[in-house]
Amino acid sequence: MFRALADEHRLRIVATLVRSKHEVCVCDFTAALPLRQPAVSHHLAVLREAGLVTCERRGTWVYYSLAADFDQRLEAALDTLVLKRIAA
């Protein structure tokens, strides 16, 4: 999870999804980030492979949202990180 979030652009994508009340289209990320569509799609694929986002194709457009268990997974990962720090 942390490797997927280690990139500034992926953090911005996740932040956009956290603030959004609905799914976000790749074209919306392209407009908001200084990246071209192939780069945005690559970053979204990394986040999807990490299980952090889900996608739904509607015609030619793909819409992304946070995974249903995003909050729980992030909390568990942070707890693990804190416990490792305490144990060190």
C-alpha cells in the first residue's frame, strides 16, 4: 500500500477521490494534474493493483472511486507501521 502511495501524483489522485462525492473520470484527473492521459492511467493502474481504487467502465469512459475498504486498509497499514516503529 505504501509503495502505491509513495508517488506525489498518486497521492493527489487519492486526495481527489477522498474529496469527491462521486466517481471521477480519467479525463477529470488529466485536467487537474500536470500529466497526460497515459501517465494518469498508469498511476490509476498502480492504485487499482494495490486495491486502493476501483473502476467502472461506462462506454468509452472509465470512472474511478476509492475501494470500499480503503479507510480500514489505510488504518490497518498505519497501525502496523506504528507498531513496527515502537518495536524498533
